[in-house]
Amino acid sequence: MTQTDIEIKNKLDEGMDFKISRFKEKIKKTKPHKHDDYFELIYLSEGEGFHWIESEKFIVSAPEFYFLKPGQLHCWQFTSIPKGFLMMFRASAFSEIKEPDIIGLYKQLFRLIRLKAPLNCVADTFLAEVYREFNDSSEYSAHIIHGLLRALFAKLLLLADATKDTNVMPANLYNRFIDLVAKESLNLRRIKDFADILNTAPQNINAACQKYSGKCASDHLSAHMILEAKRLILHTENSINEIAFQLSFNDASHFVKFFKRIEGTTPAHFREKYFV
């Protein structure tokens, strides 16, 4: 992402120090932007695509959390409809005198950037209740919201600690392969090429992928190629021929066949589905 003409967004109205909303269930063309002086906790229960935070590119893999600090540059490029919650708050939302515990929790939590959530994650329940209380606004809503957030922040920190504990060597190879696919899939097309960079054998990558995802390495590579294709189809004005060239297909017809085999529709029809 380039940082020229970066838009500064402020979604917290003057006088507000907390807000929660449902994530917009829409695919739109987005530009890199920063937020003003507030933190963002983003929970995606559904969705696929890409998320850039500063210069780091993440493959969206719901359910998951993202934690954005004030002033961080980011940009979404979704390739399917996202669902979840977006929570924003300023430091002034919590009293330094009365709530030092919750302040300590969120400061620890926002050292993270991303956190993968289990399928039975409690976040849906917690955030749905926070969302209800925020919109109903009763006499005790602020107390209820802060209590729920205190519990949610603690639960997420426990999840982060548990994730570290399970990060054993075979999973490291799987994660390193997935990260490399995200960065180099447009340049590398063979599993052997990835294995050479990771200083291992293709069989080891396949074994790690099968163990931790139930898919072979080539399935992950194809899936990422489809994600990149969708990103270019939905977030650029490039023609299908130009996109095929960008994805290193020698012939646009091969790209169309590849896309249709996996998605069941042509790239052109996929674009028309969202942008008529």
C-alpha cells in the first residue's frame, strides 16, 4: 500500500468515546486509510479476502480478531460478504482511577495485531450483548458493557496464550508456508519453489498442511490464487485479460477455466454479481 493522500477517518462523533456496530455486510472498493485517536477491535465471524495493516498483508480467515491502534494505516479487500462486529473506543472510555484493571487488559490485548478464533468462540455472544446494551441504553448499560468487555478482553488474552502454547514445530512450518504463499503466490507456482525457500522438502510441507488443515499444499496455493483473482476482479478496473496476465497465466482462457472450475462461474459474471 502506498501512503500518498491517506484519508483520516473519524467514526466516533464528537463527545463519544465508545461505539459498537455490526460490520457492513457489503463488498466495496476500499482505499488505505487511518483512524483518528481511537482503538478498533474488529471481529469477523464470516468473510474472505485480504487485510493490510501498515505494510503487512493478512489473508482473512474467519473467525478472527484484528486489533488496530490509533493512527494505524489499514485497508480491506473482501472477496466474500463479511459479517461480525466493529468496536471503537478512546482511552477516555475507561476511568484510570476506577478501572485500572480493564485498562491493563486492553493495553495487553492491543499489543496483538491478529488473533485466530475457534469456531465455538464466545465473542459472538459477548459482542452481541454489548451491541444490544449500546443501542438500548438503559440506566445500567455502561456498567454492563464495561463488565462484558472486561470478561471479553480476559478471554481473548487467555486464547492468545493458549495459541502460543500450541505453536509447535510442525505448525510453524505450516504457518510459514501459508505466510509465504500470501507474499509470493504471484511469483512462485510450484510447491518445490516454496520448499526451497523454507529449506525443507515438498513432502514435509504437504505433511504439515494435511495435519493442520486437512488439505494438501497445492490446494492452499490454488485457494490463494482464487483469492488474488477475486481481489483483482472486485477491487481493480483491470480487464479479465489483464488479470490473467497479472496472475501469470499464459492465456486468458486458461484463467477463465481455472476460475470457473473452482467457483462455478466466470470471472466476468463474478464481477457483475457485485458491481453491475
